[in-house]
Amino acid sequence: MSPELQLDSHGRLRHLLTLEGLDAGLLTEILDTAEEFDKTLRGPEKKLPLLRGRTIINLFFEPSTRTRTTFELAAKRLSADVLNLQMAASSTSKGETLFDTLKTLEAMQADMFVVRHEASGAAHFFAQHAAPGVSILNAGDGRHAHPTQGLLDLFTIRRYKSGAGRPGPDCFRKLRVAIVGDVLHSRVARSDIHGLRALGTTDIRVVAPPTLIPAGIEQMGVRVCHRIDEGLDGVDVVILLRLQKERMLGAYLPSMSEFHRDFGLTRKRIEALRRDAIIMHPGPINRGVEIEGDMAYGPQSLILQQVQHGIAVRMAVMAMILGPPQRRAADGRRGLRRARSAA
């Protein structure tokens, strides 16, 4: 259902709910567009008029720092009007349904809702009931998907493992990627796997104790490793996942210290990696759990670069969905260059 729901009749993005079902061509177009925006963000004039007159509402039902802030910055860099709603203080706390919340805010003539919710499928619900012309962008729903985090992870990998912003077709196919940690509760892991698989990566390993591995995940085309040394052997990319203690209602682990001992990225394990291997983490980091504290921003870590890339990636998605027709067409990046000149 997602591909049909996400794309319009011309195959262009209408909503972004998941990376599942999106093909390599569309993913590459998003990453290429983000490259253009990244160039703008490194210049003296960081604001573009592409979404002037558009209204974007951030609906965050869960706490967030990086995701909410970068979505807000991305929209403002595109000159959109932005409204941030902390839903814990909204009428939903009084019993208002998601449907009524959506329709109430649609009446304010919003063009896009950026939705983060603890329930898997919440973004799909909004998309299924949104009025024509209103777009939904999933900022993370339960354990299901976090598509823009997946895209910014792909962007970061491509930037640092290809040696150039526009790599050849084999860039992702030759990579060996290890995803380490709380895979069971991670929407980021699922989005990363869908994106990597669509771009041709075949050696994807999920590394965790059995209690933190989802049943049937091998069907997504990954290899399960219960020993970290096996999972890290010869990899090009290590993606660490936060232990989501707030979602753990049972005895998933003996202790945090034992997890760090068995699955944490210690100095010794980092020294055993390939010298050109990169280390990533969607944040926030549990220092001393997923990674040894003083190594979080070491020379192989791209954790801060991921945050920076999130702005350009989210600008690209918003512009491709809401921008003028010429911006969304195949020659849209030329339109971006014209807009940059006009700004």
C-alpha cells in the first residue's frame, strides 16, 4: 500500500511515510537534490524562496531534539511558515482523536504535516485521511519507520564512502554494513535496511543479543549476528542504535554494563575496524553503553555530520513534495539553481 499512497499518478512524492517500496531512482533523486541544498547551506545566503507562502505544521507526539529542530530549520530555509505543536499540551491530551486533530489543523490551511508518533502506522493513518493537496511527512512512528533518518544515513554513507557526492552505480552494492544494538525497537534500522537494499547493498548485518532481534528479520535480506566480532568483521559502515529503555517493558538485557561489554563499540573494537570504516548513530547516544564515551566523536565517527546532513535531506524532501511543478520535475535541480540565484 505504501508506494501507491506515497506517490502521485506521475510517480512523484505526495507523502513520505517509509522507504519501503521506493526504488533506487527516486532515492537517488532525493539524495542528489539534497546535495544541491547542502551546497546552499555552506554558502553565505542559506535561505531560498521555494516554499514561500506554504505552511508546514510539526506535530510531535513524542519528545525530540534533533529531528524536530532540523525539520523546523529545513522548512524555514525554504521560506515556509512553520508552526510547532507540542502535542502533550494539545487537545489530544483531553481525548481528541487523531482524525479530529488532523481535520482541525487542515482547516487552518496547512500544506504539510510533519508527524512523529509513538504508534506504528500513525503517519499512514494521517496520509489516508488527509485532504487532497495536504502532504504527510513521517518523522518517526513507533517501531515502524523513520524515512528521513534513513535518507540522511544514506546521504552520509554516500558522501563518505564514494569520495564524491555523485557516486557510480556500485557505491552501495560493494558496501558491508553492520547495524548494532536495539534492532527490535528501532524504526531507524528498518528504514536503513529498506534504503540500503533498494540501492543494492547485499551485505547487511544486524548485530544484537537474541532478545533484541525481531522475529523474521532475515526476510528483509539481512544476516543476523549474535557476536559483535563476527558482525564487525571487515565492515565499511557501523550504524549504532540507541538502547530504547523507554520501550522495554520486560527483561530484554541483564544490565546496561553487560550489553556494553558484549555489544558496545569499545576502543579495542574500534581499533580492530578497517581504517576507513565509518561509525554512525542516530542519537541520542547512551555514552558508555552503545559506544565508549570518549570515542563518540572520534576520527571515524560521523555522528555530528549526520545531524548536519539532516537539514539538507529534509529540505530536499519538502521541496520535492511541495515545490512548484518545475521543482518536482526531472529537471528540478536546475530550478533550484535558478531559485538560489534569485534569492
